[in-house]
Amino acid sequence: MKLTKRNYFSKKANKEYMSVSQFKAFSKCPAAALAEIKGKYKRDVTTALLVGSYVDSYFEGTLEIFKKKNPEIFKKDGSLKADYTQANLIIQRILADKLFSEYLSGQKQVIMTGNICGVPVKIKIDSLHDDKIVDLKVMASLDNVYTDDNGFCPFFEAWEYDLQGAVYQEIVRQNTGKKLPFYLAAATKEKVTDIDIVHIPQDTLDLALDRFKRDIEAFDAMKKGIIKPDRCEKCEYCKTTKVLTVPTEADEYYLL
Ligand SMILES: [Zn+2]
């Protein structure tokens, strides 16, 4: 299957190729990830996610199409809801910065496919230059984030943007023969937007690629129905599909 902008997010493309977001979904809850691929479960599109897509689509040059596709971003009187008025301010802040704008000025939304550990992988790059890969991120803040596994860590590790960088770098290398550095172009949704261009070091990307390689075959086997996916029993999908068979002993609640 040849991937295009039109079919990149299609059910068929998601079945045939592993993506970074799919991989992350499998890491969280394999059962939910698989149900999503099969079209049996749909994650909620949150406003936070939609604000990010709004900014993305501006820099991709497809904001008008985005507005037509997402009428929920408008109020009844036809003006933008507050979150998207703020998204416009984020865009203005980005445009006002020379370095940020330059990093976003590469080839937009470049689709590539490759192969990691025998599994077909697809990527879509926000801004590809001859000498670097740049991904635009609109996020709550640039502060460190608390995670259950690692305590406080930098936002790019907490949100696993290192994993994205690692996979992008590897697939670009397979397609072009060049191993390019990876940068995050980050802008925040705070009252006053903060911006930064963050270079993710190579050893962080190497570790993240190892993590991807460690689990990709198992996740692919789940997609193919060879391995049964585990349930996390915590996510919305697991709650929705939970079937009670026996009562729970109260003791178990003390362990949670
Ligand atoms: Zn789950």
C-alpha cells in the first residue's frame, strides 16, 4: 500500500503499518490499541489535541480545510471558541520568532515508510530539512512532568517525544541514507506562550530506538492475532468492556 496524505490515517494504513502513536497506544494498553486499529474503539478527540492540530494545519497550509472539517471549533455566532483564538496567538508568537520560523520552514508533512525489526513503519514529519528533522509540539508547558516510572523528568521524555525522534531518524536514514539530528519546536498554551527549539541528544534517541525495537515485534504479533493483547483494566476501553465474573475481595482494594 502506497501512503498518501489522504490515506495516511486510514484503517488500512494503520493495519499495514506501525506508527509511533500506535506503538505508544500499545505500550499503554494493548487491548485498547488493537480495538482502535480494528475500528471497535475510538479515543475521544480532546480540545487539547484539536488545538495542536489547528496550529499544525496552519503551518501545513491547510487551516481552511481544517476549519471546514471541525465545525465544533466555532461558537454559534460563527466566531472561534476561546481555545482556538488562543491557538491563533500561539501561531503569531511562533511567527514572531526568526529561529522558530526557520526550523518550521522545511518540507511539510513528509510521509515516509520503512522497516524496523521486520515490521513496516510509517512516519509523517512536520518539517524536514536537508540537515535536520523538526517536529512541532503545542503543549501545556515546558515544565518537567511527574511520571509514575521515572519521577520528574523533562517533558520530551515524559511525553515520549524521544521515541518519535528516534523512529523518524531511523526511517529517514533508511530512505535517504542520512542520519539527521532531531529537534522539537515547542510552543505552550499558557496564558503567555513560551517557545523553544530543543535538540534531543543522540544517546537519548538511541535508547528510545532500542525501546521501540524491544517491543515492536510483540505489538505486531498482537495486530496479526498471534499474541493475545493484555488488558490494562484501567483505561476507558477496559472499563467499557469489563465483564464481572466473581465478586472482588475487599482486601484487594488495600493493595491499590
Ligand atoms: Zn485498557
